[in-house]
Amino acid sequence: MTGLGTAFRALPALVAGLLALTAAAPVAQAAPEPEAPPEFVALRSVAPTIIEEMRYTTVHNFVGDRIDGYRQPLCILTRPAADALRRAQARLLRQGYSLKVYDCYRPQRAVDHFVRWAKALQDETMKQEFYPHVDKSRLFADGYIAEKSGHSRGSTVDLTLVKLPAPPTRPYLPGEPLVPCFAPRSERFPDNSVDMGTGYDCFDTLSHTDDPRITAKQRANRQMLKSTLVAEGFVNLPEEWWHFTYKPEPFPGTFFDFPVARRSVAGHRAG
């Protein structure tokens, strides 16, 4: 009994020692989120009439999943790019059209998500709609996926035109039959934009802005979008009719990674 009694008498001191060690141990804390510089604003605060359909906050995209870093369906851009879109929108509204944005600032973690997906060759969930004619193993070589994106610099935007009054776009239903993005407009997913010859993010040469195979009406729609934006300082990527970058870029060499979220631009004044 003497050994047992000694053990019991030592127990309070042992417990006290463990508590002291626990109190002294550093508490692991999550790394703070990167912050958006004050030069970034929510497009809605600058040009509230522009329609926003932020595809990467949904599963209706070429990956088939919500993309990392997109916390809320929000278009964030540098102020000069947002101001230029406001001016373009004013011109289009007078003609009975509106801009509609699909993607704006894109965090680096989202680009990393695209890269991981592109390397997972067995994952072809959305192939039938977004890249029917492209072997997934060719996505890097053909330039559809890259490890860096101009979107992460904050002055690049993916967008289209909508004839006013804008009809609603029905929600995409996961698992619904997929139709190639270059199919006739009446057959592909019913976007409310004008007919551009392909859907958004269509990995196909028919998406090249000046592809000669599109119809006269589709060409006119693309040129209307392009000429309006070029007049306000944007440059089109020739391989994607929807892709425009404002020049000169405020951050030409910086790839940001703050999340697409209201808190990232909270308190940033529009003008």
C-alpha cells in the first residue's frame, strides 16, 4: 500500500505539471488570408447594371466543381478596368445591350485548381460540353490551361453581350445531358447572351475571335463586343472571343491570391 499511496500523493503534482505545459504550448493559428490592395474594387460598386454570372462559383464549368478561392459570386477588378467597363456599359445600354461578366479577378489558388484538374487525365466529367474535340492530355500544350493567368493580375475579364431586356438563364442541373459548346445556339446550354458562335470557355478553335467558320450574325456580335471594349482600352485575346485585358495594367507582373469575397474589397471606395 505504501507504493500506491506515494503514487496517489504524486498525482496532483503531475497533473499540475501537464497543465502548465499545455498552457505554455503555442496555439496553432491559421495563416491570415492575403489582402486585396486598395486598387481593387467590386465591379458592382462601379457599374451596377452589368450582369454578373460568375461561373466558377458554380459547378457549370469545364472542371465540373466549384473552383478554389471563389467564396462569393462577385466580380473584382482593378479600378481602371472597372471604370473602363462602366464606360463600355454606358455605350451599350444606349443600343439596348448589356455586358455580362463570367469571370474577373482569379486568385492563384483557382489557377492551381485548374492545373491539378488538367493533370488528372481520368476526370473528364464535363468533356462533352467544354472540350469534345480536345484530348485532355493536350490542354497544356494547346494553351488551354497554364500555371499562371492574366486574370490573377486583376485587369482581365471574361464577358459577353446580352440583348435587353435580359431573359433569365436557367440554373445548370448537375448530371444533365451535356451538349457541345460549339453546337447551334438552340441546342447548347441556354445562356441568355447573344449568339457568339460558341458558349463561354469553349476549348475549340471555333472560339477564336476571327474564326472564318462562324456566321455573319455571330461575327457581328463578336465584333460589337470587341470594338466597344477596344474603344475603352481593352485588348482581346485572339484565341478567346470572351477574354479581354485592360491596358496598361496597374499590376503587370503580380499574380494575386486573395479570395474572391466581399471581405477582400470591403471598404474599398469605387472612385
